[in-house]
Amino acid sequence: MFYVSVIKSKTDKEFYIGSTNDLKRRMKEPNSGLVFSTKFRRPFALVYYEASKENMMPDTERKT
């Protein structure tokens, strides 16, 4: 299963869109501080996700 998700920083109120095959990991990584680009914007909340059997994001927009 693939997921497109929107997470929101509770610090700076910015939204981040990404795709993953593991939604729990998608929330765990930015909230743990392991991702440099989001490290100082923690905590994050999941505001939307959509599930599909196929990856829905084009290659140029795909993030892990």
C-alpha cells in the first residue's frame, strides 16, 4: 500500500507533502529529529493521508 500524506509543523505551521509505503515511519522520522530539513520544525501532526495500491506522486515530486 502507498500513501500520500500531508504533515504540518506545530512550530512554524508549514505543510509538508510526501509519499511513503509506511505511514507510521513517515510520522516517526521527522518527529524524532533524524531528518535534518525538519529537525528544528518539530513536532509534526498528520493532517491528511490517502491510500492507494499504486504510488500516486510523479517521480519528480516523490519524497521518502
